[in-house]
Amino acid sequence: MNSFPREDGASPRMAILKEYCPNQLSKFKKCLEENGGDENKCPKEKKRLNKCSAKAFRKVNNDLNYVF
């Protein structure tokens, strides 16, 4: 079994975000870079990413044929 840190670029979580939420992920990462990695300074971007990711993970988790 493979183990990945949550934010590792090769993790299943990040692959799903890149596939289903590319714009939200990009904007959130950009905001983090501009603010020294402080998520507290990116609430709007984080909220949008969280909203998209909830839908993406629900879809992936319910798809019996989804293969990572």
C-alpha cells in the first residue's frame, strides 16, 4: 500500500483536485504563494476550492469504476 502526504503533488487527493478543480486549485496555490503560505489570507480561494473538492470527492467515491 502506498502512503502519500496529503499535499504531495503525486497524491491521489491532489490528482483528483487537478482533474476536477484545476482553476480553484491554481487560484488557491497562487494566493498561498503570494501570502507566504498563510491559508488565513486566502479565505475566498479556500472556500471555492473546498466547495469544488467536496463535489469531486463525492463523485469519485461513488464511482465504482473510478481508477486512480
